[in-house]
Amino acid sequence: MSKLLKLHLVRTLNKYKELQNVRVRDVMISGDVITTTPEKMVGEVFNEMIKYNISGMPVVDERGVMIGFITLREIKKYIATHPYLNVGEVMLKNPPYTTADEDIITAFEKMIEYDKKLDQLPVINTKYPEKILGKLEGIIFMEDIVKLLYENVIKELKTLTSLYNTENNKICKNI
């Protein structure tokens, strides 16, 4: 392995380690998170998701405590036949979530590993005293994490692969 290849390998590993230090709070959207309540009807929430071009919403109670999550995928199961069902009846009751202090790699893994394959995670404060899940602080989107992965790791992996292939081709020509 050439010095240049080793250098890029170390650089790629270091970029990955740097990403492990990026916290959800550095990437999340806080404040104006679009939410719904368990009393709202599935048809209403469907229209809001279409209006705002989103695929899911945290379900919160009157205190802002997240009690579930509703996805477009879940709503589509009921919209044609039961548009008047309450969100609370069909929401994901124990959805994955993240906290502002968690690293983005762990948050990304939660999105991918959850059997419903979410493209966003609610960010909650688990220190909230009367929590079911916790007080909603924000939301983080897979798109934002993938962008960071691309900018910091995938570009470097492409360079590394290219260097490796070039080096391998030179070795093969000399055999």
C-alpha cells in the first residue's frame, strides 16, 4: 500500500470520527416543528402533510410532550376508508427518537434500523418530568445527515477507491 493510499485511508477514518462528534443539536431544526395532536382526524393530518410536503409529524399533547409519531405511510392505510379516525388511534406509540446530545451517526442508525424506515426523528428532552416520551425540542431529517456523510466521508471514500484502483492496476501491469 502506497503512502498516498495510507494517507487517504487515515484521512477517511478521521473524517468519520469527526462526524461521531457532531451532535444532533448541530443539525436539528428546532422551534417551528410541525406537529399534530392525537384528537385530529387522519384526513386533516394527511392534508397538512401534503401542504407542507412532509412525511411524518410528532404527535404532542397540550404540554408539548411527544406521545407518538404519525407517518404518511400509516395514514395511507386509513385515508380512503377511515378518514375520520383520530390520529391517536393509528399513530406509532413508541417511535424511535433522539436527543440533542446524541451523535448524528447513532440518530442515522435509528432511522435505518426502525422497521418503519423513518426519514426523520423527533428530538426530545428526556429530562421532562411528566414524560411519556419527552418534551419535543426539534426534529432531524435523514437528508441532512446523508448530506454531511457525503461531504465528509463519501467523497473521501471515492478518492480512496480511485487511488486504490490506480495502485492495483499498476501492480497488475508489472506482474
